[in-house]
Amino acid sequence: MKIVVEGTPQAQERPRFKRLGSHVATYDPVNSKNYKAKLKAEWIKKYGRKSMPEGVPLEISIVVYRPIQKSISKRERSLRIANKVLPIMKPDTDNYIKISIDGLNGLAFKDDNVITDIHAAKRYSGEPRLEIEIKEIELVSEEQV
């Protein structure tokens, strides 16, 4: 199962805190909260409420296509499109992984503890987007060995 979220990808931001009397509550920043809602909406648009089977190990592949800066030379732009220059800048790849998994948790899969394999990449593109693919992992039984 695969979804593509068009537009500039949003990484998970640090949680925010607020005081409630003698207690402290944490909450998601607005940009992170909105992007998770966008992920959910994209999943529902393509698959409805269908999710991956329960109790099956899953592999998730996440590819982040960041926009190419406008203030670079044509040569530098072509190098980025050809993946000869990669985005080694913030936000970190793990923050894109976090928002992707959290955004689809409870919808694409019942709980993210079933994800056993993660593959992630950060690239440049003239068409910024986030691509997420989720697959079941085929287990080899002892009889097949």
C-alpha cells in the first residue's frame, strides 16, 4: 500500500508544553498536527478505513522529496535533480520517519509496534512530496528452509 502526499514535506517538531495548574501537559505543534491530519486524509482518500492485517510484521519505506532552493545555479540545480548532491541539512530524516509513522498509526496499522523494518531516504526534487509504502514481510517457515 502506497500513498503520496504532494507539497513540501513536514518533519515532526519538538513537543510543546503548557502548564495546567500544578500539572504540565504536552501537545503537538500546529504544523505537525496539521501534517498528520494531511497524511490521514491522503490514506483515507486512497484506501478508506482499510488497514494492514493485524499481527503481521510490516516494512515501511519513506522517501522525502525536498524542494530545491531557488537561489542556486543551474549547474547546482541539475546536480540535485540527478541525486549527485543530497540534502544533508535539517530537518533530520528521523523526524520525517516519526511524523509518517505517527500520522498513520491507528489507521494504516493498528499499532506501530508491528513495524519491524524501516527504509528512509531524503532527496531533492522539483516536485516536493512524501512517499510512504507499507508492505507485509513474508516470513519463511521452517518447512521452507
